[in-house]
Amino acid sequence: MSLDNSLINDNQRFILFIFILLGLYLFVLDAVNASARVVTFVWTANPETVESYKIYYKTGSSGEPYNGTGAEEGSSPVVTGNVQTYTLHDLSDTETYYFALTAYLGAEESNYSDEIVLSPGSAPSLISVEEIK
């Protein structure tokens, strides 16, 4: 019978290695999520019948084309369904975002709402849209 003089056996090393990897994964995941914004939009339903609403977004400069990318929900425009509240996830907290909403029914789409500007550091969790034209 031989004695193993090491302080930790192979099984213990493996378990320790797994815990270190898990800790690193959680640290990196937390760092990535810390730089992501979540923005919720709330609006009043159109008086006319609508099929759905679209949230257009972009970074860089104001106005069309709203060709943003990067939100968890997809590239611009994001189709919300026939709801009056919708949340976009994973937006950068270092970019200025420009948003506009529309309503549509079939091939007909409304004009853009007034543009909403969200600057870095001014990340409200809830944005109220006054009117979708």
C-alpha cells in the first residue's frame, strides 16, 4: 500500500477545476450583461384596427433609415404583435439609440411616431410613446 502525499487527489482537482471554470463563466457572463440595456416601450392602442406594431431602432444619427442591429429580439424593425408594451434587450449602454414606432394592418403601415432618443447613461427602463401616427 502506497501513500499519496499530495494534498488533493485527482477527483478533488477535477471538482476544483470545474468550480473555477464555473466561476469564470459567471464572472464573464455578469460582465457582458452589465453592459447591456433593457428598454421597455409603452403606448396607447391605435383607435383603428391594427395587426401589429413595429419598433424601429438604430445608432449613429437621427432619422431614417432605422437599420439597427444587436437587440436580442432581432434587427430593426422588431415586430411586437398587437400589444401596447414591448421590451428590447441587450442594447449597448455606450451607444445613443434612436427609436420610432409604427402600426400596421396588412400592407398598410402608419407614419413613424415622433423619434425617441436614448443617450448613454440616460437609460430609463420605461419609455412612453405619446402617439403613433
